[in-house]
Amino acid sequence: MIELILGGARSGKSRLAESRIIELSPDSETPVVYIATATDDDDEMKQRIARHKSRRPSHWSIVEEPIYLASVLAEYNQDNRLILIDCLTLWLSNLLCHNDPGLFSEQKQALLTVLKTHKASIFLVSNETGLGVVPMGELPRRFVDEAGWLHQELASISDRVTLVVAGLEHSLKSPEHTL
């Protein structure tokens, strides 16, 4: 099972993903792996990371991986496991700003490939960036384009897609209805 959870900044998307996992593992017996893509490059980001960590149950395993998500997913490819990746747009930023221009395409394809055959239940958190104005500058426009294309590909392979706005979830795709 794959769920893609999209939303704007401070929309409640991470909190929703965390609550979904807690609902699926109320007794703490199902292993949970939280894959964080953020890097703590400045004080503000360090505070954001600390806030996120403070609300997670202590038995969740944390893996910090800003680039190689597919490799980490392959390592945790087991039934009866819950995985949360937060956040794909930070991962995308890390890749687009990397000094290897081919790394993004390589890692995007690797992620899509591993997701299609993964045995765990996976929750993907990402910022919806396509609801605003077209940004100025080549890199910001590429970021918005790549995020949109990535989200479309992830939505097509996800069992459920949820948009979060102001803490309220809106089902875009579920097992009961599809896109």
C-alpha cells in the first residue's frame, strides 16, 4: 500500500501521515521507519526538525537520507513494516542542487522502480507546489515542473492520494475511487 500525501507548507500533511501510521500500529508491534530527507543546515531548519521529532513515538526508527531514497527503501523491503518518507520536495531540492546533474533522473527512476515492488506500507509526504504563480528563475521553475511530474507519477502508482489543506484532508484517490 502506498499513500501520497500532498499539501502546502504548514498544511498538516506530516501530522496526517504520522497519525495514519499510529492508527495502523497502535500497539507498537509493527516496525516503523521514518525516512527524513531534510538537512539541518541552519537554525530554523534545526527547529523544524526538532518539532517533528518531538511528536514522533520513541520506538520509530529514524533514517536520515537526503539523496538515496531508493537504496534505503530497498534495505527495508519487508512485509509488516510501515515507512514514512518526509519530505519528497526536500529530497527533490537536494537532488536538483547537487553538483551531479544526472543524479536527479537516476534517483527518481530508482525510487519509482523500488516503490512498484515494495512490500511495506509506504506513506509519502510532499509539498504541492503547483497551486501558485509560475516562479521567476530557471531553477525555481524546474523545481515546480519536476515536483509536478513526480507527483503525477507517484499518484499513478499510489493506492491512495490525499491533499491536506488547513489541516483538513481531501481524498483525491482511494481504493473506492480512482483518478
